[in-house]
Amino acid sequence: MTKTDMRILVDIGHPAHVHFFRPAVKILQEKGHEVVITSRRKEIATDLLDGLDISHRVLSDHPGKGGLKALFSEMIRRDRALFRVVRELRPDIMTGIGGVNPAHVRLFTGVPAVIFYDTENARLSNLITYPFASLVVVPECYQAWLPPWNLRYPGYHELSYLHPNRFQPDYEKAAACGLDRERPTFLIRTVSWGASHDVSETGWSVELLRSIANYLNEKGRVVISAEGPLPADLQTFKFQGRVEEIHHLMAYSSLYVGESATMASECAVLGTPAVYAALTGRGYTDEQEKVYGLVRNVFNLDWPRIKEAMDDLLAGPKEYWQEKRRRLLADKIDVAAFVADLVSNYPASVKRFRNGNWRLGSDG
């Protein structure tokens, strides 16, 4: 294979990774590169890949419950499975988000591993990943330790697939996902806390979820996207749309409240105000609050604090949030184009980006 005809392996471990890499994969394929997708059965990750008609090879299943021991056991199985795929297909480069397995396999195969990440509190997985990666790529707002072989870029993961160059919201798809055509719609998200960076963290109580849902239900329509089961009295709020179209609902919603930092950031870059309520923060939601005012971070799972944050954001009209979004977009890059350029022109692209030249290279 020549430099303009590469085999690129993309490792998918979480539903958000599907969204992040999908536009870059399309760019790479249009440029003539072969892209191999390896996947993991976690929540809806493989369902998303199948729904988007993206061919992939499943390497492992997320263990669900079982804590660190179960996650470590799966990591070993996945390392072995990925090693076999790399030996079979001999890709020119590997990439992934978090990237534990590509980083490990690089040690035994020599295939470069370019790792993207944005989660500072994933200390353990970062400790067993960053030292072994070829390059660690993070947003400029990332706040934790990095090895010297890092690259910071002006953007967020969510701007890979929600940048205006990649996504335009569709009102009818939003309606099919639960948008109320007459009243404000509020999106709530709860998570299962089963990821490696969630091992020591717990989430909302049922009582807190119920308080939030019932309060917002008095003001409009409530839609709850939940990783786990909902109580019987909240089933009427359950998200019923196609999961791959939920971003259309986000774009037309009046408010997001949830435990997912990713979904808070997705709403922010779409111009929908977001309350991120969890025990740990993220550099990107911090920036989206302090610089752009699109997010309220609440690190105390206390109903009065969350209610105050919701009321504050509900006071702003839609155009107010869209103006804040325009300011955010003016400061950030098209992340999908950046990812495709970085990977397909590695390692030459690294020097160019470190010099602050965000102009696309020959394959961007």
C-alpha cells in the first residue's frame, strides 16, 4: 500500500466512539483508504454500527457488573483478539478513543497507535494506555496529566459529528424521537456507571430522577434516555425513537439535564443549554460553562442545586443560546476533518498541527 492507500484500523468500545469516528471514516474511505472497524458489545455500540450499516468485527462483550476484576479480564481478552486481527490484516495505523487495547497491541506489533481522549478522571485506564501510545490527542481544555507525546487541538469530540459541516438537525426526525410540536421538550439522561472511569462513582437516585422529571413535566414534555430500567411511574417518559437520531431531538429541545457529560457537550455544541449533574467534572464541560455559558456543572447531587441550575437556563430564549453557539463554533475546528488528516498523514501531520497550522493536509 502507498501512503495514499492505507489500511487504518479503528477500535470502537463505546456508543460515543461510533459517532466520533463515523464522519472521519467516511472522509478516509472517500480518499481511497481502507478502514477496518473492530467493536465491543457495550450498550448500543454494535446496534449503532449495524443501524448505520457500518461493517465491523466484534472482539469482546462489556462485562457489565463485576468491577475492576471483570474489566481487567475483558481487557486481556480484547488485547489478544485485537492482536490477532492486527497480525492478520497488518494495518498501517490504529486509532481509538481511550485506546487501551490499540496502545497495548502497538507494543507487540509496532503498528502506530494514535489515541484520542477527553476524560480526565479515567486515571487507571489512562495510566495503562498513555505510556504505550504513539500519540495522545486531546482537546485544548483537557486538564489532566499527559505524556510528552501529546497533541492538543481546539475542539471537542462532539464536534466530529455535530459540527455544521457534518450535521444539520431535522425537525421531523426530532418529532419522531419525541419532540413536542406545541410545548417545550426537555431531555433527561441517566447512565449505568459501568465504564472503567466510573468504577468508584455512583449516580442519581430514583428519587432525584423522579423530582427532575416531574418538575419539568409541569413545564412541557419530558423524554428520558436511560441506560438502565426506569421505574414504572416514569415509563411514560421513556425515549422511544431511533437511537441514532437522538441528536435531532437534542437540537430542538429546550433543555438537557443529565449524568452524561458527553450528551451535555453534544447539546452545548448544538445550542441547547445543558445541566451536567454528576460527582466528577470534565475539562470540556468546564470550558463550555466558563467560556460559553452553555452548560451548568452541578457536582453535588442535590435537588435544590439542580433545580436552581435548570431554572437559570430556562430563563434564556432560544436565540440567546444560538448566539453562544455561534461564538463557540467560531473558536473551534471541524474535528472530523482534523482526525482524518492527522491519521492519514501521520506522523508528518503532527508537526504541522503542533505549529498551530490547522489547514488540511493532502488527505484531509
